Amino acid sequence: MSNITDNKKTVKIIFRKKYDISRTSKRLSLFAFMEHQKCFGKGLIDEQEVLNNIAEMMMETYVSESLLLRVEKMSALKGNVLLYKDMVDVNLFDTAGIIRKSAFEAIGSFSTPESCQTLTEAIENLSRVKCVNVKDARRRIANKLIEDNVYKF
């Protein structure tokens, strides 16, 4: 029984930083939405490009958090799921880039030159992630798929 609780504590520690990335992605989505709401008010409904950027940020955050929760659950049940952790790392790294790009596009569509610098710094701080060796992680994932000769994810 103690082995199970130790494994759960280890899993929590491993995924804590990944949850922080997910949490900041949510904050960045809400930040962009609130800034646009302040600027456009009820006219935000007419700004489809801005809404698409914010929606993309929210969707990417949802997908990443869903993947993170699934892998955490598998890790608690099965133990060693290094390949799935690689998938989470690659996904979070890619998602951070997508969210950053969408946030810059959304903020750039309404900000004045004075407020642009402050908003840009806020985006950079919220979208910062630890560097991941994406090439090696993707190769490990691909090698597993080639080895098994079936796509099972």
C-alpha cells in the first residue's frame, strides 16, 4: 500500500511543472480576452480574427491539459510511461509556441504603441517554457511506432 502512495507522490512532483505551464496558458487566454474586452467592449463580437486567436489559445490549452491528465492517470496506474511523457513534453512545448503566437496577434490587433511594450512583456513572461529536446522525443515516439508496426496512441 505504501508503494502506491509513494508512486502517486512521485507522479505529482513530476507533473507539477507541467501543470504550471497549463495554468499559465489559461491565464494568458484569459488575459488576452480581458484586454480585448476592455478595448472593444460589446464590439468584440465583430472582431472575428481576435476571437479566432483567443479560441485557438483556449483549444490548445484544453488539448494539452487533457493529454496531461490522461498521462498522469496512466502513470499512476502503470508506473513507467516514458513515451507518453515525451508526448506531453512535445505537446506542451508546441502549445506554448502556438499560444504565444496567437496572443501576439490578438494583442497586436488593438494595442497602442505605448501599451504594446507592456503587453508584449506580459505575454513573454506567461508563455515562457523550459526548453525540450523535441527532435529526440519525436524520434523516440516514431521508433516505438515503427517497432510496433501499428499506430496505437
